[in-house]
Amino acid sequence: MKVNITGASHFVNRMFEACGTYQWAREFLVNSLEANATRVEFGIEWQGVKKHGIYRRTISDNADGMTGEELIRFFSTLGAGGKKIGGIHENFGVGAKIASLPWNPEGVVVISYKNRRAAMIWIVLDPDSGEYELIEFDVNGQKTCAPVPSVIDGIDWNAASPAWLREHGTMVVLMGSKRQPDTVLGNADAAESNIKDLSLYLNTRFWDLSRYDVRVAELRSERKNLWPQKPNERNASRRPNNRRILGACYFLTQFKAPRGGKLNDSGTLPIDGDRVSADWYLSEGERPAIYSYAKNTGYIAIFYKGELFQVTSNKAHFRWFGITESAVQQNLTIIVKPQLYEPKQRPWGIYPDQSRNRLLFTASGDKGAEIPLSGWGMKFAESLPASILEAIRRARSGIAGYLDDETYRKRLQDKFGNRWNMKVLVQASRDDHKKKETGKLTEESRKIYERSNYQGTGRLHKRRKAVKVVQLRFQAIPGGEDLVLEAKTPVDVPRFRMAHSDEFDQPWHFAAWVPNDPEGPTVIINIDSPILEEVITYHQTEYPDIYAEEVAKIVCRVFGEVAACKIAHSQKLTRLITEEEVNRDYRNEQALTLGLMGLIAEDSLIGQRLSSLGIRRTEPQLLQSTAERTRALKRPA
């Protein structure tokens, strides 16, 4: 008679859908460390290789171990037995089961030693009932779900576990499915198929594992016919590589690279008082030869209780932090450390969702919100450390730009400034004479321009003058009990500059918006975009070759100014949606690329600017020039 896992199957399957790739490895490793393990090995079950040609992943540790009764109690219910369901910041006691059972319907075998005494259980999915169950074994006429390990289905489970854990410790064997019996690489249905991805995941998810001996047995080929037949394979090209896992911190601070690559500078930047800080690591020179078993380039991540969440190298996310240059993104890692949410003590902070695959944020009564990474990025960009600024300037030094020419911004502001004023809700003060209402203050601030009249003194100062007063106030949104009022705020014209394709999500994208650029809000134009190159080539063929460089500059300048105007004008959308939504949905690279592909307006403006170069080519000259260019392109180098 089998023992059902009480009410588990539907709950497990629903929770499994929220798990990330390789999360089963995280859950088993955390369980081992919390049970006082100092050694954990992600290995291979070799008897299955020899007898059946099946490569099963094992997780072995030297932790406290469990008796047969403890195994049954722990695995026959969720959140019961040796570990209770914890609080908001605790392991829930269900993670390893949820993350491993659904893709291992043939079973999960657990062999545990405590005081040198062994017991095992085998949990499977019953195909008839659709429930997870513990297999009952017949031992000398007695039914038990936790027998002493013995020979079952041709595998001697007593000999399966490594000798170093047989005083106390546990080994888990992932049995896979009939369709996917090999589990050594992970869950094939979840794209866990790369030979080094498990090591990469552990070295990225965990911050510091240097105090423990954590290892992963890596295969050397993705082709099964080249996999090893035994652990001590003589052929070095087949022999598994026993990789030690050290965690992300080691590869940021202790790495060694050929030809002088090293950590150049690091530090901690407070970005929201004592509630959020950011540790940053800036390297220089050649990157370390860590191949694909750890992060080799820069990234942004959120630190939570010794683990890294929401790890991203997305260029758009780096722009939130004021970093647009690909060369700097490759060498910079930012670890954001927000405070933890405590319902009774600190109603502001982060906490994990039930799957422990992502973090949530609570503040000002809004629970379960997305992490405000873009807002924290803006505050980081406002106080960029000197060494990061210097790296940005070096990266920009070889690119032609127009940051030194501010005349276009003044011209556009003078022409469109009145049209770009917009009304927003802001914090009200007691001295304000305007009509007040109630609303909810946000953490975003706005510059408010007001006119203050004053009466001059003396005979020469009788006339009243209007003086522009600049105030900085918190922006507000409808709903809430804070005192707010409606005020006008001007829309500033952003800067623009040129950049190469490696700073964009796609090399053909036309433009990108960087509101947190160190030089101020900036549009970057991709000078390598084939869309821009096509426009430049078209206009260059209409003028003598001596003007080719000037034509290119004028075309780039026009598109830069047009893009800056589009960004400024789109600020009016913030009356309807948040600025974060405007930046994400209406100012992203795709939207700007499509918006700048207009033909009539841009071409008309380019034609006006190019008229200063004089008369265009005649048609015969144009045809001759085009033919010469075509022949030059076809001519062998």
C-alpha cells in the first residue's frame, strides 16, 4: 500500500510553473546548507550509466541526515515534518519538492545516513491517480516506505552514495521520465541542456560559497556518445570535470585574467538613504578566461539574503543607471541592496514571491509591486562614482558627437517652449494661493517655474518686473490624502549624441533614450544603423564628393534634433500615464526607430539644411557618380 502525499499534486504543479530554470539546484543546495552541510556535490549516478546507459543527476551532502521516520514525515506532506513552512523571509519547506517532482515522474530517490544508519525513500507520480506517492517496499514480509538501501531494479542503492557521507548526509537521485531519462544536464523540457549552465547558474545565483566545498560534475560534450562511462575515465576528453562553485563575489573580486585584466575599482553608493545601497565593481583590461561557468561580463542584480535575483545585462536596464557605453557595461557590475520588508517593523522593502524565483516590493501600502529598479537606477546615475564617469568619458572619446553644441536646444526651446509646458500635480505648501486638492505624493520630483512680481524702489524702479522662480517639489497622483495642487512645468529639450551599434539592443536600431545619462537626459543615435546609412548615402550622391563628410554630419544632426523633439513632446503623455510607462512603452528603441523612419518631414528638413552646400549635382553627374560608387564597391580590395 502506497502513502499519498496529502493534497500535493495540483499544488505542486501550479507552483512548479512559477519556478525558474535550475531552481531545483538552488532548492537542494539551500536545504543542504541549512542542514549544516559543508560539502555538497552535484554528481552522476554511475550504476545507471553502466547498466542502463542512463545519466542521472545526484545531489549529495554531508549534512545532518535523516532517519527513515524523518524521511517519511518530511516527504509525505508539504511543509510538515522536519521543516515547517517559514515566514516571509524563510525557506518555505516545500521548494525542493516543487522544483523537482513535476519533471521527474519516474521518481526522486532519497538516501540518507544518520549516525551511520541508512534509510531510503522513492517518491513517484502514479500515472493512474495523477498523485505523487511514496513507494512501499516488501522487506521480509513487512511493508515499509523507508527501507534500508538495497538492490532495486538492478541498482545497488547501498553502494550508490559516496563514502564521505555515510556517517551523516543525504544523496538525492533525479530519475527523470520515460521520455527524458537523462537528468544530468537538468530538465530538458525547460531548456536546461548546456553542459556548463548548472555551474553558471550556481555561480550567479549565490553571492559567496567560498566557505563551502560545493562542486558540479560537468560533462565535456553535449553529445551523449562522448559522455564518460565511469568517474575515473582515462580519456581526458571524456572524463567529467569536477568544477568548484565559489559564487558571484569571487569572480568579481578575486578573478585573474591574462595580460593584466583586474578589478580596477569598487565601492558602495547610498541611493535611497539607508534603505537602498548599491555595491559596484569596475574592472579593466582583458576579462578572465572563465568561459561559460560564471558571468564573464557586467550585470545588474538585486541582493537578497546571500543570493542574487533578477540578474540582467540588458542594455536598457544599464541605461537606467546612466551607463550606455557597451565597453563600460561589459566591465561594470552593480549589486543593488534594498532593505527587507518587515510587515510589523518596516513596511517598506523587498521580499520573495512564493516560488522564490523573483522579488516583490512593498511601499506606502502598495503590496506585491514590481521592484522599482528604474527609480533606483536614476538615483545611482545622479551620483555616479568618479571612476565610472572616467570610464564613460574614455569610451566616448573616439565617437563624434554634438554635446558641445547647445544652440539647437535653445533654438528648439524658444520655438516650442510654450507648447511643451504641461500641467502636473505637485506637493502644495501652506503659502500657495492656488486652489488645493488632495492626492498622493510620489518619490519623483518636478521643477516648477513660477513668476513672482516685485515693485522696484526709487524713481528708476517703479515698474513691476516678473522674476522666474524655480522650485523643486514632489510630484503627486490622484487619490490619497496629501495636499497637492496643479502647476505648470516646462519640458526641457534633451541632448543627443552619436554612438556605435554595440550600445543598442539590436545593431540596426536607430535611436535610444537615456534619461539618466551623466551629461543629462540624452538621445543616442546609432551611426552604424543601416537605416541611417541609407539616408546618408542617398543625400551624399546628390552633392559633390568633397561634401560627403559634411552631408553625413548634417543628416545625423537633423535626426538627432528630431529625436530630441519627439522625446520632449512625448512628455505630455505623463499627464495620462506614469513617466516609467512612457519610457518603457513609448520611448524604447523600437518606438524611436519606427518614429524616425518617417520620410517627408525629416527629408524636408535635411533638404533645407543641405541647401547651404550649394547647387546639387546635375542628373548626368549624379548618374556618373552613382556608377562610380557602384564600380568601387565591386572592385576587389
